[in-house]
Amino acid sequence: MERSCALVYDTALCKKIFQTISVDIPALFHREALVQTEVREGSLMKPNGAAPAKRTLPRNPFSWLPDKQQRTVFLCAALLTMILMAAIHWSNAPLQNPAAPLGMISLQLAGTLPAAKQILDSWEPKGQVSAALNLGIDYLYMVAYAATLSLACVLLARHCHRSRRVALLGVCLSWGMLAALCLDAVENLLLIRLLFGDLRELWPVLALWCAVPKFGLVLATLLYLVGGGLVVLVRGGGRQGAGS
């Protein structure tokens, strides 16, 4: 009797093990594969089944700021940027002459001490006061434009989250604008030293090497925003046309 019970028990245990190996484990792997597919496609449902889970961006300079507040900060920064841009243009106008056709930008790109001295001498004392004012305003302007462009990249990257490469490029450029801010700050410090009579050979060279990558980062960011914005507009128009 005991042997019969043991035999029955062993048979039931073997059946249970066989069922686990042949049915339960493959089903578990199948469910896991479905979950991974849904995550890749951005269609994973929330626990209550109400809405798809939101795909998040890689860490960016504004990850700490809620999405709604990011839009508000962007609008405020953009408005401040436009105001300071007008002030920069106003203070730069007296600096434009044959020796410095671009005003302060000509000094940024001088690259050598003789060229920088020629520009400084052409401004005379009155022009140098305008140059000092321009550099002072620029310290506020660089923070405003860097925040505006960096946050614009984050917002556009979030809108283009289905294209991971486009979104990743936007996040990289948002960090790049912080690098441009640092380069701009160092460049201004070097120009201030030149403006106040510290005429060293190294300062114009370092200012040039700060200005060139700064302008490159700003240009790349603007191209990304313009190109990405056009793509978003075209896709939005195409969806509206298909919907109608």
C-alpha cells in the first residue's frame, strides 16, 4: 500500500515537473517577450490599463524641472533673450568701424595681439566704455540664450521621442549649450582683461579658441531646432490631412 501511494505520488510529481518545463516556463518567456516589445514600441499600458506609459528622455540639464514648468521657463527665457539681444545690438552699434566691422565680434575673432590692439585703439575711450557695457550685458545675455536654446532642444527632443536618434541629438545639444555658456563666460573674461590694458599675447588666442566652438555649438543647435521644427510641422500637417 505504501509503495502504491509512493508510486502515485512520484507519478503526480513527474507530471507537475513536466508541465512546468513544457508549459509554464515557455509561457513566462512569451509574456516577457511581449512586455519588452511593448516597451520598445512605447505602447506599454499602465497597471490600470488606462493609458500607454510615457517614454522618458535621457538625463538632460532640465530633468529636475517638471514638463509643464519647462514650457513656462522656456517662454520667460526666450522673452528675456530677445530683450537682452536688443540691448546687445544697441551697445554694439558704436563699436562698428572699418577696423571692427562686426564690433565686439571682431575683437572676439581677432586671434592675435596686434589685431586686438588695432581694434581697441579704433574704439577710443568713448567706444571702450560702450565695449565694457556690451560685455556686462553679455554676461546676462549668455545665460538667457543658453537656457532658451538648451530648453528648446529638450522640448523638441521630447516631441520627437519616437526617433531615438533625433531625441538623443537634442539632449546632447542641450548639454552643448551649457558648454557654450562656459566658453562664452571665459571669452568675455579674456576680452575684459584686454579692454582694461592687460595686453598679453595669449589672451586673443584663447578668446578665439573659445569663440569658434561657441559659435559652432550655437549654429548646430539652431540648425537642429529649425530642421526638427520643420519636420514636426510637416508631420503635424500630414496627420491633420489624413484625419480629415
